[in-house]
Amino acid sequence: MDTNTPQTGMEHLVLVVQQLSLARDLDTVMKIVRTAARKLTGADGATFVLKDKDKCYYADEDAISPLWKGNRFPLTSCISGWAMLNKRPVAIEDIYQDNRIPHDAYRPTFVKSLAMVPIRTIEPIGAIGNYWANHHQTTEDEVKLLQSLADITAVTMENVNVYNELEQRVKDRTADLEAANKSLEAFSYSVSHDLRAPLRSISGFVDILQRSLGDKFDIHERNTAERIVNSVKHMEQLIDGLLAFSRMGKQQLLKTNVAVKKMVSDVCESFMEQKGDRQLIFHISDLPDIQADTTLIRQVWVNLISNAVKYTRKKEAAIIEIGFEEKQDNMLYYVKDNGAGFNMEYAQKLFGVFQRMHLQKDFEGIGIGLSLVERIIEKHDGKIWADAKVDEGATFYFTLPAKH
């Protein structure tokens, strides 16, 4: 008998459980189990047997000399099959005194004694065998340890199957996404090329009419021509927005340190230069730096501040506040204005593509900007939301991971 006591055997079994919890394929499971089976009982050999329909497949072994690795035997003619068919362990001190043993198969080997336990006692899927070169009377504790190992092995094999199935699903989903991306690229090319061509033709024909007829256009006809030109420009903006939205999903992040305060100040300064006779007031907090993609985060600030400037157009004094709050591992930034606001009942539509909260005649736009902003924030593992009241302004909040 091995010098291990049940206590030391149990300690080793705990270690084996930890090793099996990390196994992701059957080969790794068999390697861990066959080694552990020998060590738990001090055996001279161990086999890992799998049930293969009506056969016992000796898939792996760890022994002082070769046993039956790679061979298949009928369930009814080997002891591992007996353990599976009877759903219980078996221990044999002298194999040549037991009629369940195929003696001819054992004579070329070193085996004198053995113990065999099924892997799972309900609908067994295999067996674990231990072998000794000298006559060995297997103890009850040794059988319990082996059966515990077999039970743990059954759970691990099920987990491996689940893991492999999930891994295959991920591979299939990745292939589907790659195919979808290729289709999207083809669609983007079609949008860019096929739709722009007729738009250019329309613009060209309108320009020819305006130049050739000149003063013969009355006011109504001039207005009609201008409406055609403006509609063409709006359609071109929609195409540009759609292409930008489709490309955003494929763009890789290039994170660097972003000086947010300076970036926001520069964006606000550019709007101040274009304000004309408007009273435009910015209140900018001391915004902390972050790690982010500089180009994309600038686009976020440009879109949000641009919206604030646009929707405060009808106010005598436009007041725009840009600040932040520190929230655990995130930085929460916000852009607040005293503009037109919107009805929060429709807030779920706010970040949808081509969704607008105001009429085109009141405030221009195509409904792409906030969709792009949401995508950029999500690519940075952040979130964006808004709060507003009609005619009292709106506040857009977004989080980004804090700089460490």
C-alpha cells in the first residue's frame, strides 16, 4: 500500500481539482488525471478509458511499461467495460483468479492487481484504472479517492465540451461578422459611388439651367432651383453621415494622453470665432486628462458642443457649461445648455441613426452626430445619456475610464 494517508491523498485531490478547473481540452484532462490516479494510490500504472459506443477505448496511460494505449475492446470483454456497465467500482487483488479479466490480454503486461472506477456512475462515459506490479489489496479509502477523482473528471469533461462548443460558436460568429463587414464595405462603396453620381448630375443640370436662363427665372423658379440644390446637399450630407457611421465600427482605437481642458477650449474658441452677433457664453471647468483616442474624443466634444451652440440659437444669451465629476473608476463629463431642450418621453430615440427631436425648419441636421458620439463612447468602454426639458435646455453626460 502507498505511504499516503487519506488526508494527504485528499490534499492532493484538492490540488488536482484546481488543475482540472483550468483544463480546456480533453488531452490536458487525461494527462492530469492519469498522473493523479497513480499518485493517489501509489500504483504502478493508470489508464484513462473512454466509452466509444460498444467499445472501451484506452485513450491514455501512465505506467512503468506499456499497457493498452490506443486499443479498443468490447465493453463486455474487459474490466473497464464491466465497471461502466455495472456503474460501480471494482477492485481485484489477483487478476488471474477473476473470470471477468481477459487473462490473455494481461499476460504480456506487469499487472497483478487492479482497481477500476467508472467516470460518472449515472450513464458512465469512461473509466479510470489503477494497476500494481505486485499483489495489492486496494483499500476502501483508495477506491473512494479514485471514485472522487472520476466524479471530478466527469464534471471537467462536461465543462470542456461546453467550453469547446462556446469557442466554436465564437469562431462561427466571428466568421459571420467578417462576412457582414465585407458586405458592409461593398455597401459603403455602392453608397459612395452609385448614389453620388446621380446627385452630381442633378446639381450639374440645375447649374446649367441657372446659367443658361439667367434673368428669365422668376422668383418662384429661382426658389425651386435653390430647393433642389439644398436637397442635393442634404442628401450628400446623409451619405457622408452614413459612411462615417459604418466606418466607425471598424476603426481601431489609438489611445494616448488627451489634455481634455485644452481640447475643449480649442473647440469652444472655434465656435466663438463664428458666433457673429450672438451672445455666446462658455463656462469650462478644469477638466482632467484621460487616456483615449485623440481624434475620436475630439469628435465627441465637437458634436456635443456644436449641438449646444445650435439649439441655443433662439436664446438671447446662450450659456453652455462644460464640466466633470469623478465617479470611482470613471470620469463623468457633461455639456449643459439653456437651449430648446426636448421631451424626455422620446429620449430612447435620441442616439438612433437619422433620428431627430426637432423639425428641420427649426434646426438643421441629419440625425447622425449623436449616433457617432454614442459609438465612440462605447468603443472607449463608456456610456452616454441625456437629461432635458422643453425650452429649458439639455445636458449630455458621458463616462470614460479614468486615467491611471
